[in-house]
Amino acid sequence: MTRRSAPFVAPDHIDSPTSKEGKKQAKALLSTLQEDIASFRDEQFPPDILTQIRDMPIYQGNHDEVQAYHQRWQPLIDRAIGFYPAAYLPPDYLPLPASLEIPQFVFHVQKLHLTKTRAKESKSFGSVGALVDKCGEFTEAEMMAMESTLQKDETARLVAHREFIDLRAYVFCRDNKGEMLEPERIRFYRTGLIVHALPNFKVVDSRQKPRKRRNDAYRNPIADNGVWKVYKKK
């Protein structure tokens, strides 16, 4: 199972958080937090008390070592939860957004399975100008084809796809009874992953054999600049 991130909520201490001024204040506070995280990360990551796994930003240790490193991050994690109050709460246990670049901590880990998967990034647009701003230039003929697609249907939108190789870790943990749980699929490359390794901890590295991506419902792109392929959104 993969995990999406917890949703953003403006902190309670901001006056009129839904107003324009309130949103501006929340954005400024979040920006300050991100700056503090970046500064702390420069000093504290990679961790000095844990062992790196392979060539990955993944580090393992026993329970006390991982807990000690987690405590260093706790003040920043607490501040982040002020913006993302649903983080780590049942029933979903959603993580903080990867954009914060706070390491992900997982305890009671029995096995890691490292994989590469063929995946795609997807962006939706209501105008050709916005698409070009995000995805780069296209030929004149392709630009005209995209404009024509939007003009023929007022409800039409364009969708741009970029293929890439997605690096993931399937994390297998044990519960309090020692029973193996269903694995969590975690994207860790941006944040780093910290695992409390149980006895007989095992790493399975399948990165040399990227998994095939599921069949794409979109075919015959309207435009293709070598990075992004553009289609009429279904």
C-alpha cells in the first residue's frame, strides 16, 4: 500500500486563515519552517549514529539509536504537524509531505525491498500557454493542434505525461505480536528513510530490474517535445 501525504491546514493562531491575508501569513510561516528544516538537515543528515543501506539515503539502527535520532527532529516535526494536523493519526497514518524533506521514520522493520518502477508524472491544463510554461516548447503545428483541441470543446483540458523511473521501498514491519504486516510502499529519495531494524533484518535489492508500468489509457499524443507527451484529457 502506498501513502499519500497529510493535507495542509492553516494553524489555529492565524486570524481569518481562509482570508487572503490569513493565507499569506500561513504561507510565510510555512516558508520559515522549510528554511529551518533545510538548515537543520544540512547539519544532521545523513545521521551520524546510523548505518547507511547500500548507496541509498536509507539508514538503519537499533531501536534506541533510531529513537535518539528521531528526538533530534522532534521539534521540527511538531512544528510541521501544526500545518498538517492529520499526519500520523489513525485510521490512515498519513506522512508529512515530502516537500518538507523531513526524514521518514519507520520502526519494527523486518525487511526492505528496493525497487525501480516505470512511472509517469501527469499535469492537467486548461490553456496552451500554461502548459508551455510548465512543460517547455513544442512545434508550431503541435501548438495549433493543442489550441484546436481546446477550441472545439469548451470543457476540454489537456493532460501532459512525463515518463520516469520511480525509486521505491517496500517496507515490511512486524506488529506488537510479532506478526508480519502488509508492506508499505514508500517514496524516500527526497526525504530519506530511517528504519529501526529488527534481528535478522533483510534487504532485497531489485533495482536492476525495473518493473513494467501498467498499460497507459492514453495513446497517439497531440504533441511530444521529447520529455512531455500531451493528450486530450479523458
